[in-house]
Amino acid sequence: MNQYLELFHSQRNLLQQHSHDVLNAQRQAAADALQRQGFPSQKVERYKYTNVAAAFEPNYGLKLDAPLTTDVLPDIARTYYGTLANVEQDAITALNTMLAQDLLVIYVPAGERREHPVQLTNMLRSAVPLMQNRRLLIVAEAGAHVQVLLTDKAESGQDFLTTQVTEVFVGEGAQVEFYDIEDSHERCHRFHQFYAQVAAGGKLTHTTFTLASGLSRNRTDVMLTGKGADVLMLGCVIANGQQHVDNNTLIDHQAPGCQSRELYKYVVDQQATGAFAGRVLVRQEAQQTDSVERNANLVCTEQARMWTQPMLEIYADDVKCSHGSTVGQLNDEALFYMRQRGISEAEAHMLLKQAFASEVLAEVPLEALRQRLQALVEKRFRNCEDCRFCHK
């Protein structure tokens, strides 16, 4: 941690010269918060499955003199930036706020519906180990509708560390669909902190697909603050080799009549490690809450590991809530049945894994993306035995 604080204090002038005032205004408070907290140990409940200090220990290059662009929406940015991402409550958020230079604002005025998805692709390229810190702010005013597709990729042969903080504001009756696809490689470490607030009658769809990575750690916090707010959260993880994928979620029901549905599925193979911790909090005033949380996991080898911790915390009386998790292996009877019909063992394994993941794919609302993800998932499973993760 000290190396990042020292970097900030020694290069602060250069950092601020090449950053917008909106970002610069919160840097010192973030640095102070990081100094007080330090990186969370695995004794901290929300980080118990990931060694954060080890991930940030190596030295990475950081480009501080990038050209400054000012085509943001300053009034919108000043109003919303940093209001959900509380640096006092999360050290990774504090580090990102201290060092981030890139801020993208997606603003949809009241009643406007974007015809096509907003597609963002981050491609990491570098001759030396590189760290990147990004910010994304999405504001959809009352009755607006927007679809945002974020894809992370990286060239092979180099170490990368990425932190991203995303803040999403869903206005009354608005709809925001956010799709997060990670398709990088085993030398990439990625920390994504996602914070959202959904007003009355608003709906948020949050979907994360981890197809390939090294270490991937996603924190997703959603607050349902208005009557009738709705959130659908989907996650699909394909992990093998030495991959480590950790999803930690919080759905905070703060108003009556809200609905949340959460489904995360993992396929964990070889020596990979998966972790899911999902907490649904129903406050006393959140009567008539309807919530379903489910985590299902397929562990394909004796060396693979899966940690699962679904949680319900309910303080209201009139609610309908359920949660559950399963951890299992490939069905021997199904494998035998398929082998008897001339299907090779490798093909049978692939088909069963694909069928397991298909439940999440079927829930993706955006049809074109759903078809694309089906192809990517099939390709990932078909190439699994020969890909770079499997033979080290």
C-alpha cells in the first residue's frame, strides 16, 4: 500500500495536471482514507476469499501524463461522482479515487431511450507491467433507458492490474442494462467495484461474465431506494488453470414493494478457485419485498475449489425471500448415457458444462448479446483442453 501512497504524494502535481477537476477534487480525501484503512486482510468479511495485498504487491507502471480531454459533462459529473463509491468504506475504491485519470460519463436525459447499446472495449497493451485505474458514471434520468456493454481484453505476454469503479443512478421508472464481460488472460488482475442506486419503479439489469482471467474480483452493491424498484443480477464464471474469481454482492432493499433476482453459476476446473458471497439485506421499512438468490457451482476436479456464502438478513415481516447454493460434479449417469450414444468423453464433458451455463445465458435480456455470449461460452469450453490455461 505504501508504494501507492508514495507515488501519489510524489507525483500529485503531474497527476492533477492531466486529470479533470472533478477527479482531482476527491483525491486527497481518498488518500487519507486509504492511509487509515490499509488494504483489507482476509479477516475482513467482504474480502475473506481474496488476498488483496498480494495482488497489489508487485510493481506496475502507471501512465500519469496522458493527454487531458475535457469532453465530459461537468455539472452531471460534479453532482454524482463519488456519491455512491464511498472511499471510507472500501480501500480499493479509495485507491482508485486517489489515482484514477479516466472518467467516462454516460448521461441519458429523462424519457430518452437509446436505440443501440453503448459499447466500451478496454484493450490493455504494454511493453512493461502496467496498472490502469478507470471510472465510469452512468446517469439515467426518469423514464430513460440505456444498455451498456463493457468488455475487458488484454494482449498476452504481460502483467496487468486494473481497478475500475462504476457508479450507476437509475431514475424513477428508468431502465439500465449493464453487461460486463472479462475475456483477458492469466496474467491479469482485475478489481471492479460496482455501485448502483435504483429509484422508484426503476429497473437495473446487471450481468457479469468472466470467460478468462487471472485474478478477478468483483464487488457489486445495489441499493433499491424507491417503491417498486427492481434488480436482476446474473453471473457466469468459467475458471480453470490457476484462475481465481471472486464475486461479492450486496442487494440492499430500502423501500417497500421491491424485487430482486440473483443467479450466479460457476464452472471451476483444474486448479482454479471460485468464490461467491451474496448478501440480501431487507430493512424494516422494506415490506412486501420479493427476493430470490441462487448460486450453483460445478466443480470438475478434486484440485478445484469453490467457496459459496449466500446470505439473507431480514428485518421486515411481510416478505417473500429465498436463497440457496449447490456445489456438485458432472453427472456420471449423464456422461454414461452420452458415451453409449457414441459421443466422446471430451465432447460429453463440454456439452454438460455448456448446458449448466445455459440457464444464465437464457436470462440475458439483450438478444444479440445473448447469441454472442452463447458462441463465446461454447468456444471457451471447446478450447478448454488445449487453451493456455490448461498446460503450464
